[in-house]
Amino acid sequence: MIRAVFVYRTFFVALVFVAGTVSAADDEKLRLDEIELPAGFNVDVFASGIDLARSLAQSPSGTVFVGTGGLRQSDSVYAVVDGDGDGRADRRYELASGLNRPNGVAFHDGDLYVAEINRIVRLDDIDNRLDSPPKPVVVTADLPDRRHHGWKFIRFGPDGRLYVPVGAPCNICDEGDPFATILRLDDRGAYEVVARGVRNTVGFDWRPGTNELWFTDNGRDHLGDDAPPDELNVLTEDGQHFGYPYCHGQDIADPEFGDERPCADLVPPALDLDPHVGAIGMRFYRGDAFPERYRGQIFIAEHGSWNRSEPIGYRIVVVHLDGDGRPSEYEKFATGWLQGGQAWGRPADVMERADGSLLVSDDMRGVIYRIVYDATSGAGE
């Protein structure tokens, strides 16, 4: 377990409110009827009123932790609890504020780890202290303080170690380690590089039954509307290099850096995603509440393009794997946040609940949606 003793003193407070039920007027405002799903699936609101809701984590008891971040300044981390088990959170706690874009959250051995721009902090025994959160303890403050691609997604791997990405501090550049990498922290908070050539990953997970680390990566800008693709990558051994800034997608040499390393010497994506979709949060679906074709497959939140002439993304997609565990199909799952070229919501992360439902955070609406499957419908089997 990662432990440190230095306490970071920041302003923090526990805020509790009883959400109750969401009224029809609220549902209309949240535009749930515009979200399109495959037959048999339904969407509702799990929690609302969480400004800039991004990364999701949960404890074994079912408490959902919510990091906040993105391009706008954010400083708070929340917990939401569905106390009566009706599929909607009825309590929200502000666990800490005054933080520096605390996008990433990860729960491990009773503690909540939070990723800021340049450090990781820990809230000890948090599930038992939601009403009176402890002072954050600094695990490491040795990460770069560059804000460009600086907000982080974090998770603990099957090895019990914390994995932390550091994005490239630019659109296209070669700054060297630790930029454009995925790091692994040891028990003292010191890090080692496990993957390079990763421009900006804000979502990763391990394929069930293996040690394969799968991660999304956002492609560079200003090569046109249709290039390069965003990527779905898989790390099969430490030290692999995934192309940035030399190569993009399967074999697109960068016009500025492509002459320095050929694409053939680098690890290509497991799958080219659509260009500029902003693929970030992702999870393997491990449950059995969804139909068979979704079990063991990858759900990805495509946050949406920001400068493409025709917007794309703003949706949840599924990547299906074949019998060898390699991508075979890439399809839309939840759409509707993009209407007539205008986005009214932006999916940011996905996370499976113990009951097999899928939570989706939306940092534009400040909402966490809950997607469920009606097994009595007979659809999608």
C-alpha cells in the first residue's frame, strides 16, 4: 500500500444534502429523452448538481467518489451515496476543496487517492468518515506542474500499485520523461515509467483475467478534420512506446517529428478510434446484468471534439473483442448529447456498479447518469 506521512493542509469541508427524487421538470431540463440507447436499455439520473463531474471510483460499500476537472478550474472532490438502494443518490458529501483540478480518484484499502495537477493526495479511511473527512496526506508532490494535459486519471492495477499518467504539455512536442508517459508509483510514492509515447490518456483499465493495461489516448490537433485518430492501446510489457510524437494511429508519420523514429519501430494502437472524438474514460464491463454481447467488452466515454469543423463524439461507444481478446467491432452505444452540431452534454467517465448498471459522468451538465438493462424486454440477447 502507498503510504506517506506529510499532511497537505488545504481548506476542506463535508457538505451533506438529501437529494430526494428528481422531478419531471428536472428530467426535462436534463433532456434524458434525447439520449438514445439500444433496445432494452434505459437511462436515469444517479446524481446531479456536481459541477465538472469527471472521474469515478467506488468503495465496496457502494459509495461513489467523483473527481472534477477539465479545461475549467475545479477544486473539489465529492462522494455520493444511494442510501435507500433505489438507483439514485440521496446524499452528497464535499470531501475536499481548494485542490488543483482534482480530476482523478481511486479507492484502495479503505483510502481515497486523488490526483491533482502535480501531486497525489490520500484521504484515509474515507468511507467511514464522509461526515468529517480527514486532512489530505500527500503521497507524492513530484509530478510536473504543467496544466496543458495536466489533469489526471488514476487507478490501482492488479499488482496493487497506483498508475498515474502525465500528458504531453503541448499539442505536439518532445519534452522527454516523465511527459507523455504512464507512471507506476511504489510504496514510497516514487515512480517508474511503464509506457511512453502516450500523448494524453484520461482513462484505462486492465482486461479481466490478464495483466494487459488498455488505455485511450487523444490524438494530436491541427492535422485536419479526419486525422489523426484517437487511439485504444494495450500495454503488454513495461517500457513499450506508443508513438507520440513521432507516429499517430497505425502509420501516420508526424510532419514535425516523423523523421526521428519510424512507425514500424513503435507499438501501433489496438484500434484506431474516430478522429478527435476525445476518447477518455473507459472500463471493461465485468458484470452479467447486460446482454451477453456486452460482457467483457470495453465501454468508452467519447468526450467530444473541440475544434473539428463538424463536431464528433459526445457519446458512449463499445469496443467488442474477439476470442483472442483483440478488437473486432467499434459501435455506438449511447448517443444524443450532440444535436444539430451543438452539444448539450459531454460524457467523461464510465463505471460499472455492483448491480451491473453503468454510471456515466457528464462534466458539462454536472450529472451522473445510470444506464440499466431491462432483462424482461428480451432485447439485445
